[in-house]
Amino acid sequence: MKKTVVLIALSFAALIGLSGCKEKGDEFIGTWIRVDNKFDNSKEDSLVVRRDDGLFHIDRKHWGLMRKYETERVQARAESDNVLSIINSNPLFGTMTITLQNGSLITSKGAEYKRTQ
């Protein structure tokens, strides 16, 4: 009987401990606006990051070459709490990453994004 009570108590403690854990990459989730747009600051460039089934889905909305807003969609995996690796990036450009540094997202191409309020 004593073993059963101890086992139940340990199971309950483990369940409580696991329910409060954050997953890798949680800080990336949200909407981000590019702050270093060198081409035209009046044209908004943004990232919307969400998670579904362990994958991050990133929608980049930007002013495209055809002079209209385009949406580029990619998926990423969390390598750590502050690095996402893009899964389906163009192989010609190599591996793409997004790093969380001092409250900003920095892409491997050097673009900087700040979280919106």
C-alpha cells in the first residue's frame, strides 16, 4: 500500500512538472516586423511564426519583385531555444537559420525583425 501511494505521488509530481515546461523555440512564436529594410521602409516586411505538430510554420509577407505583396511560406525545426533551421529552403542558398538575439530575430542573410506589440 505504501509503495502504491509513493508511486501515485511521484507520478502526480512528474505530471505537474511536465505540464509547466516550455518547448524549444517557444519565444519565436508571434508576429515580427523587419526593422532594417534597406530598400523601402514604407513597404512592410513581416514574419508570422506559429507551431503545429512540432514544426514551426513561418509566413513571410513582403514587397516582391512584381511590385505587389507576396507571401513566402516555409517550415522550420527548433535546433535550440534560440535557433530555428528552415527545412524547405531553396537548396541553391544553402541552410537557412533564424536566430533569436536580444529580443530580435536575425536571419542567416542578416535581416533583423522585432516583435510587434
